[in-house]
Amino acid sequence: MPTYHEILTTDLATLTTAADGWDEMAKEFGKQEKAYKRDVHGISMGQSWLGLSADAANRRFDTTLTEYQGAQTEAKAIASLLRDAHTQFADMRGQLKSARQEAVDAGMSVSDQGVVTYDTARLDEGTRSAYRHDPDFQSSVRKAVTSHQNRIDQLVKDITDADKGVKIAFEAVVVDSDITDGTLNGFNGHAKGDIEQYEAENAEDIATRLADGKKVSAAELAELQRAFRDNSDDKVFSQSLLKGLGTDGTIKLTNELNQLAYDDDKKHKAQYLELQGGLADTVARATQVPGSVADAPPGSQKFKDWLASEDGRFYRQWTESLDKSGTKNYGSNTQPLYGYQSFVSLMQHSDTKYDDQFLYELGDDLISAEKDQPGIFQEWGAGHDGVRADALDGLLGVMSKNPDAATAFFDPAGNGSGSDHVANDHLEYLLNDRDWPQHSTAAGPTVVTMDDPLSRAGLGAALEAASTGHVPLKAGEDPWPEVKHSEAQARVMHSVVTELAPIAGSDDGIPANLRQPVANALGEYASDTHNVLAGVDIDYIRAGGSEGYFNEDGSTHLATDAKTLTQTLRGLSEDPEAYSTLQKAELRHVSAELGALPEGAAQGDLDEEMENLGSGLGAYSAIKEDVLNDERMDTYADIDWKMKAAYHFVGGAVTPLYATTAGGVTIAFGDALQRGVDTLTWDLGNSMKAEADDKANSQIADKYLNDNQQAAYLVEGWTQERSDIESNSPESRKFVTNILQGRDRGAETAGKYLTDTAN
């Protein structure tokens, strides 16, 4: 194992010098081959020497000639490996030097052995004294030292991994890989000059034996882990390994790793799961479509030309093979395990983003598979540890990590795997037509069927990513309402709202696992949903009855008719946390609009603006009342809903600092802009902390999360940032009244839409 000192001081030029020597050796072998072929081998090929002795000599001469040719191939391969090693080591040593310099620039000292310490000798006396006596200063230094040390240690480990890969290649390159050529243990006539290909062959050998259930030593498992780590971004390694394993072998390996991790060898579970992660990253890397053809329609000549290349042939052959292995049952008849189920479970272990085209095609293939073979993704009995039975929903969860792929998959105006003039119906199929798999268990002669608690979890995550352009929000994160979106994202959002409205009015309502992610997505469109609910902006009214979106100010705006939107919002609000997300996004938008009003604006303009701003609050008030007045809502459920809504309102991130637009531009939100919402959140949270009783906290939620309180907080926060309007003055209270007048109009209109839903 090379040390930090050895890495930085080793003369890497010796590698290229040695490579030059091996190239010269190859040339010498070439000269000898020509001379031997002319002066010796040629004798047995002429007509002057015939008979058994000539035949015997010819066979021996052929073998010797093959040796000369193999020697040239092996020498050239060794030279290539030496240069490959030099390139790798030089690049990685450069990264290590950069990491060392970054540490030094940050005030650290790095020893010859790579140990990072804080360089107090460079401090002036005042700073040195502060460091000795300030615990916070010391804590920040310890964190900085640890960060730089970890970086250097990781780079040394990476170089160690690469060094082992080079060792494997040099041990393999000199092995005669063709024992049928008569040379027995001769030169390697099929030697390769790529380190990663030898690593892939070695990894394939270990992986194949592991997949077949054969004995694999701890050292070999460690080597397989190293190979995955060292080649996580290398396409040659990835495709070479997967070509050797095939889709059948890859699925078998996944199943074996699951079996070992969850049943046969649980104490080494972490290692087997890490191996799955390495294999999953290998699949992700191998199936990447080059950026130069990523946007080319699959039927285009550019895409066809790529498919004819070596890279494209691998992609085509792999995906075609997966179609066959995916529908193969690797389990039993009573507890089936289909290839697609194992393969998608493998994909879920990857930290690498899968390619848009690969995800789109695989999604199409899974839909086709379940249409051709109904029930293929049903879970039977205890299922299989580590494997989600519903492979399609699992894939959608993977797709949510690549928002562009999710957008393409659901965009009604596009089709990523066929003609770009044919609209895709993925959303309609998944929301309306699909018979979602359930969990079935045999109880004697009877089969008991129950809903899958994870049903549509992947779909929800994918829809959130598709309509926002970013990965789904984490727990405790709020959507920010002023973010810009692309046309494709807005089209997806419009389609989701339109498709969910009738579902919201059905007996079952919007499925539970869709509510929060769709609310997260719609919260980002709060500036649009507010204008739709207000019903006074002609651009929203016009587009809502046609395309469903329009472009303005460098962003695409969602537009739909107010009734459809209200019904969808009501369906989402069955989940109190989803309702809280939507309501808070509306309040943040209102705060942003207030902050944009110029100082000294005419009184009449302000009155009108306040009333329009209040209409959105009224719509949410009507939705909340409709939820709480539902005949299925008893007293306990009423309290529970209010409590959850309030806790979620408090639990979100308090002050939004940054958000990223669809174009990747980062925009800032200032503290002052959201002062009213933040103060409301703060006061609500503190009041709830003081009470341990659910009923009391429910009453506190009623106090703070009603329109009167919200309007007062918003105006108070707004006026505190202005010089032309005094806080808590008659004028400011008049603005609260204006907002509440708009609230009444919004609540009345929304109430009518909700009555229509009930009918």
C-alpha cells in the first residue's frame, strides 16, 4: 500500500521510460518475426520439402512464429498498460497535491506523512490568543482539520485502489490466454493494453462464481468492492463487466447478494449492500447515452449511427437482453421473483444518476410487460427481502432522482422513446388505467389481498420531480413559490392537476402517497395557483381554457380553470400536512407580492391589490372547512387533522434563502420579504410548545391558522419594512380589512366549486 510520502515522491517518469523500452522490444520481436518467417518458416511452405517430416516441422515452425507474434502483442500491451498507469497516477497525484495546497491555503500544515494540523505558527498573537481561549474557534478549527484530513486520506485510498488495479493488469497480461495455439505457456497473443479491461475480467470471474452460489473468499469480496470503487466512473470497465455477466448473470448476482445480506450471512450485510451499490453504479455508467446523441430522437439518423457504434451496440444488446431476462421467473411458482423486480431493486442502490433515455425505455418496457403478463408485479406471500414487488413504481422512484428524465416521461407533448410527434400517455395510464399491484397471501384455500402501503410512492416522487425540475423535497423542507419553470414542467403540472380533479371527487379520493409530493410541487406554483383562484388575470383565464400554460418574464406559468384546481387542492388536503404545505406556500406568495408593492403607491391601487391577495386565503379557508365538515370527520379526527396541519406548518424551514430556477439560476429570498409568515410560524410554534394537550393545541391552531390572524401577521410584517405606512395604524388595519374582503369572495367562489364536487 503506497503511503502519502511515496505517492508524492515517486518518480512516475520511470513508467513512461519503461513503456518506451517495451515498445522497442516489440519492434525487435517484429524484426525477428520477419527474419524467422523468411529464413525458417518459409522452408516448410515451399514445394522442395514434402512429406511427414515437412508437416511436423511446419507445425513446430507455426508455433514458433505464433510465439514471435504473441511476444509483440504482449510487449505492446505492457507498454500501453505502463502509459495507462502513468496517466492515472499522475492525475491522481495532481489531485492530492491540490488537496494539500487547499489545506495549506486554509491555514493548515501538512506533514510529509500527510497528517493535517492547524498551523498556529502562522497566526498573529491576537488570533493565537483567541484560538487558545475560544471554544467555538477551536471547534471550527477541529472541523476544518478533519475535513482536509478526510479529503487527503480518501485520495490516498483512491490511489491505493488504482495501484491494486494496475497490479491485477500486469499479472494478467503475461498469462497465455490461448492454450490451443500450440504455445502451451507462451506469450499472450491476446494481451490488452487497458487496465480497466483486466480489472473487469477479474471482477467478472468473482461475480460469476458469486452469482452461481459458489464459494468466494473474503479477500475476493474485498477485491470486488475495490474494483467497483476504483472504476465507478469508467465506462470501459462497466461495459466489459456487464457484457461478461449478461443481464441474466447480473440479476442472479443481485439475487444472491440479497440472499446473503438478508438471510445467509447477515453479519456481513453492509458489505453485500455495498457490493450491490457498486454493481448498480456499474449499470448506470454502462448505459449512459453520450451527450452528443442524448437529444436526438431515437428514430433519427444520428441515433441510428450511435447504435451502430461499439458503445451503441452494447446499449442495444443489453436492453434487448433485459427485455427477456426481465420477465423470467427467478423464484418459485408460489413465490415468484421476476427479473425486472430484482433489476429495479438493484438500481435503487445506485448513487449515480441513470440516463434519461435508459429510464424512459425501461419504463415503457415495464408497462408493456405488465400489460402482456397481468399480475407480474403482484407480491405473493412474504415476498423477497430487499426487493420491491412493484418494479414499475420502484423505477419511478429511481426516476425521481433524474428530474429531466421524469419530466420527459410524463410530458404529454413529448415521447422520449419514439416519434417526437406522438404524445405519451404515461400519466393517464398510471393515474387512471393501471391496476395497481396488491399484496396477496394464501390462507388455506382462500387468498387474502391487501393494499401495498408503498403503492404509488414512486409515482408521487416522480411527479414532484417532473413538474419542478429538482429532486423531491426532504422532510422539513418547504416549497418556494417564486421559482421559475420550463414549458415541459408546467405541462406536466397542468396534466397532474387536470387528471387528479375527478379522482379527488371519487369515493377513494386522491391516493394517500400522492398527496404530499403533489402538494410540494403545486406549492412551487403558488404564484400561479393564487392568480388562478383570484380569477382576475386575463392571461391565466385565457390560457386556462386552452394550452394550460403561458410564457412571461422568462418563465412558464401554470394555468387551469379555477374549479379544476380547487377540486384538486381539496383532494390533496385530505392529508393535513399537504394542506399545510399548500397554505404556507400561498402565504409566502402573498408576502412576496406585498414586498413588491412600491412605497408611495396610490391608496386605491393598494386597496385593490389587498383584496386580490385575500382571495387565495379565502379559497384555502373554504377547503379547510370542507375537509373538517366532512361527514366522515368525527371530533377526534377533527383535532388530529388540525394538530398535524399545525405541526407541519411549524416544522418547515422558517426562512427561505435560496431557490433554483428551471434554468439553474439561483435566486435569493430575503428575510424581510417573509417576515410576516416567519413571525406567524414562530408564535404558533412557541404557543404549541407551552401546551401538552392535543385539544388545547388544536385550539391554538385554530387561533393562528385562520384568515384573520394570517392577514394581520402578513400586513404587520409588510409595514415594518416600509416608511410610508405605520405598523398597527388605522391605515394598516384597513389593509387587513381589504384582504379579508377578498377572502370572503375567494371563500364563496371556492365553496361553490366544492359543492359541485360533492354533487
